[in-house]
Amino acid sequence: MEGSFDIIIKNGEVVLPDEVRRMDIGIAAGRIAALADHLDAQDTRVLEAAGCYVLPGMIDMHVHFNEPNMGYWEGFRTGSAALAAGGCTTYADMPLNGIPPTVNVEALRLKADAARLNSAVDYTFWGGLVPGNLTHLEAMADAGVIGFKAFLSNPGGEGEERFREVDDWTLHEGMKRIAAFNGILALHAESDAITSRLAADAISQGRTGALDFAASRPAIAEQEAVNRALFFAGKTGCRLHFVHISSPETIEIIAQAKKSGFDVTAETCPHYLLLNETDMERIGAAAKCAPPLRSESEREGLWEKLAEGKIDLIASDHSPCPGALKQGEGKSFFDVWGGISGAQSSLELLFHEGVNRRKLPVTLLSRMLSGQPAARFGLSNRKGSMSLGMDADIAILDPDWRYMLRKEDLYYRHQHSPYIGMQLSCKVKTTLCRGQIVYTAEEGIRDASGGCWMKVVKGVPING
């Protein structure tokens, strides 16, 4: 097959929605222009992909890049570079912990200004639902946020401008308003009534280690909050997305709700699939997160739910901070910052454990990392699959490239991660965003400024 292409990717194992085929990909004007057994590469730049998987770029729907005004924790330039190095080509930035948080259109404008010309890959933004901003929700939807994020437990942080958890009235009223314009609400689901009491009891009794922290945020707190939110969704018709679900029992609750007709999806994260609470105790503060890492049996249970197709998508929940806030020696584990830096490693971790070790289909993994996030959040006209006319957002992954992740390999502003020292069995070789090579394993990041805002206005994409 002949044609005029800017780049041809040759001889790769191309991951299509339902199969893997060895074929060539022709890229022209930033889009996938041809998929064929053979493309004539004369006078065209060639990326040789023999022995590699060629996947749709990951869509990470859950990262915290902390701008505006807290880019010294993690900014768009460093955070997006890390994503590109990990084969991610689109991400959704959460409304906290920037100052101000993204809870109105003016704050959204500040966020967008910070991202412009500072992102290696494409991006979109979440708005926030917090007490006092109900009248701002529709305006943010009109301005292009992908959806709204709320906390059912205290998100932490200090100061008057910090992002705050919702009370039940705000949650119910917010759901009604979001449902009225067919928006979607993402929830951090933990019962604050349960977790705050258990934490206070543990601290008062001097039980302040990693396993004590885990015990203070049990899976029942997650399950109670999910059930409460589903009850409100049933009354309001609001579409829901539950972020970073940590237990297989909670996944099953959401799966049963979906079967009953609820418009709801569930996300988990690589750290819940790769690590357990014993790892958190061993690694220390770099592995602290909320909800916490669970038992080994719960970790295995998540893999079972994943194989059954009951987990809709996987996102990093990249939640960075300066290294000093992760210094837990001599301190209560409750006092160190909770949040895992992992955005750069998601695809490699999941391929290593899910495909290379557990022999799950690479198509299943690709659907959860790319296809289903795109479909759920209004990006599937441009993103998420290897199909003609789609953006040439592509990750080329060598399934046999063995290496140990080192601190020096990380593009984060603060190079801490629970995965440092882990032996991996695969590596992203090349990442393309809209047909532009933004990363290679040999050269590193090639361009950290070409990413674009993928706006979705009330569920309708407006970028092509």
C-alpha cells in the first residue's frame, strides 16, 4: 500500500480494540492515516517496531499537577514529561492542590494559562464540587471541564483556599445540578465519620505506624461512602465515577449498581494492584496514600475483578509533594503527606505484572488504560484507539526490556516513588502525541510544550 505519510511505524504488534496484529501504521497530519500489513516507506521517516507492542497512548484521568502557585510540588512541564516517558499521551488534571483550586471559571483560566505551552502531551481539566460553589458548576461545564471532583472525606491541606470535602446537602444538590446538564461527578469515597474517629483513637493510643494508618481507613469506610453516593445518584440521575477504588468488595458493589442500571464507572490505580499494606510498612512514606494500600488478599481480589472486566479504567492518581513532606523518620505515619508519585510508571507496571507475569490479554489492559477512559469522558472521537482518523497518540513498548527503575530515571520535580528499585520486564521506547515524537528511551523528552487542551463541553468534544 502506498501513500504520503510523515511517519511510518513498521512491523509492530499493533494493539487494536479486540486483537493484536503485526502491521504498519501510516501517520499524516498528526492522525492515523493507514493501517496495513505493509506500507511503502520510501522517502518517509520510519520507526522500526519489530518485537514491540504498539499501543494507543495511555489516557490518565487522575493526576495532580498543583498549578497555579504550587508548581514547586509538581508543575505541568515536569509532570507531563513524566507521563510522556511512560507512554501517556493525554491526562486530566484534578482541581486540587493548586491555589486557588479549580472551583470556578476564573480559577480554571489560571490553570489553563499555567498549562499552555508547558505540557508535553495533551490534557484536560476537572472542576471541583465544594461547599459554596454550586452556582459555578454549569459555567465551568460550559468552559470545558471534563467533569467534577468531590471528596466525601477531608482531603487535607491548610489555608482558607484549600479544597474542601462536601457535606451531604452539597453532594445531593450538586448531583442534581450536574445531572441537569449531563455532567459527571468523580468521587473520593471514604466515610469521614469512620476514618476521623478511628484515626483519633489510634493517635491517642500511640498507634501511629503504617499499619495503624491503614487500619484507620478500612475498606468499610470506602464501601459506606460508595453506597451513600449511589443512593443520591439514584435519586438525582447523576452520572458517577469512583476514583482510586482500593478493595474488590467495593468494585463488586459498583458492578452490581451498574447491572441495576446506574450510570457509574470504577477506577483503580497501579499501587493497589502492585503493592500491599506490608509494602507500605516496608517502603515507608513514599507508599502512603488514601485510601491506603490493602491486604495481599485484597490486592489479589482486585486482579480478579480486573480480569472479570469489572474495573472500568486505571489511573495513576499521581499526587506529588516536596521530598521533605515525605520524611517520615521519627514522625507519626499519620503526619507525613499522603500521596503516591507514580504517573511515569503506570503502563510499564501494569504490562509487567498484568501481561508479562499474569498473562492477561494486552487488549484488556489497553482498554482500561486508553479505550474506556476515552469513551467515558467524551474523548473517543480523537483518542483511545488505533483506528483510522484518530490522533496518532502512540506508545511503542518493548515487552522484553528489563531494567531497574532508579531515582535518576524519573522526570518528576521531586524524585520519590514507591517503585524505585523495582525490577521491570518492559519499557516504553517511544511516545508520540498527535504524530509528534515527544519521548524516546535513548534521547529522553524531545518537546515539553506541544500539548493541547482537549475541551469537552457538557459531554461534547469541541477539538475536532
